[in-house]
Amino acid sequence: LFACARTRPELGQVFHDRMVRSGKAMWHALVGPFVESGELSEGDPEYLFQMVTGALLAQLLQRHVLKIEEEMDLPHFAEYVVDVALRGAQARAAARDDQELK
């Protein structure tokens, strides 16, 4: 699909509209409460979305395009990536808050 989108941009637009845009909407709904509570900064959800989807896309490309078979539990990997990304963003927000208090 990515290769086809270079010569047929309308395919890339369909992918973006159906997959990326809806994925971002779900992601922002998921992490929105963290922003509202101050655990995440306003810009963090977009960066986190890119980090998580990038890591998962890399795994999918390895498996299905490059045919690299690794013994990896994808659901566990996805949970791990989300957990590490959220913890890191929460730590950054806490450090920012500590700086603002000083």
C-alpha cells in the first residue's frame, strides 16, 4: 500500500482517512483523561501516538513484508510499548510540574 501510494496518492489518502485518522481519534480518547488530569502535557498524545504506531508498524513490516520471523508475542509487545511510552511521558510531565513549582 505504501509503495502504491507513491504513484496513486488517492490510495494513500484513503488509508490515512480510514486508518490513521480513526486510530488517532481512538488514541486521543484513550489518553485524553491523562491530559485532563495533568499527567500528560497537551502535545504528548500526538508524540505518543507516533511512537506506539511506529514500533508496532516496524514489527508488522518485519513479519509480513520482510518475512522475518521472530518469537515475539505481539499483544505483549504492544502493551509494553504503550506502558513504557506512557510512563516516560508521565515522568516528563511530573518533572515539568516540579520545575514550575520552583
